Amino acid sequence: MKQLQQNGFTLIELMVTVAIVGILAGIAYPSYQDSVMKSRRADAKGALLGLANAMERHFTARNTYLGAGTIDGDTGSPTIFSATSPVDGGTPYYNLTINAATASTYTLHAAPTGAQANDKCGTLSLTQTGVRGISTALAVADCW
């Protein structure tokens, strides 16, 4: 009597494969999420630098940093630049604001929002002298 040979996978082989894929996904997905957050943060840094350039153009034209914000002309969302990052539209991941502007100084903030709200660096800041900061206890160099 001729025995039939069956081709296919056993349940054990299938479960080992599923376990390996699960372990790889468990390692890869958090790394991917971290890379996505870093790229959004890089875009926000570029937006902050663009807002700083807009502030300098505003100062050149008016000899003051005042008048560039929505609240009393010196704080709040900028009126001379995009108020969100990315600046070209799409889903906003950072809100850009002007904080503590005077005739000769300013501080700009990029606060994470939406999917970026859990960013380890928190709010990014930039002053008129180029001093960079963050709102968390991490080293500024790790985020900028």
C-alpha cells in the first residue's frame, strides 16, 4: 500500500513563525515611532528658525519686534508667519507662538500637539540671540 505524502506546515511551525514576527515587530515599531517623532521635531525646528527670520524681517521694517503676534501685538500666534508646523499645511504637530516679545527681544515656542504631544523633548524654544531650549529635563543637544 502506497502512503500519501502531505505537504504543508504544522501548527508548531506556524506558531514559531508568528512568535518570531511578533518579536521583530515589537522591536521595530517603537524604533519607527521614535524616528517619526524625530522627523516631526526637525520640521518644527525649521519652522521656528523660519519664524525667527520673519521676526528679524519685521524688526528691520519696523525697528521693533512688537506687532508680530495676535495678543496685543506682541504675544500669541504669529501674524507674520504660519502658526503651525508643518508650515505648508497638513496635520499640525506643533503650534508656534511668540512669547515675551518686547521692542528688542523675543522668545518663540513650538509646543507639540496631537500625535506629537508625547514627544520627549516637550516645547522647543528659541530667542532673538539664538539661544535654544526645551521644556523637559533632557539635554538641549539631544533635542536640537
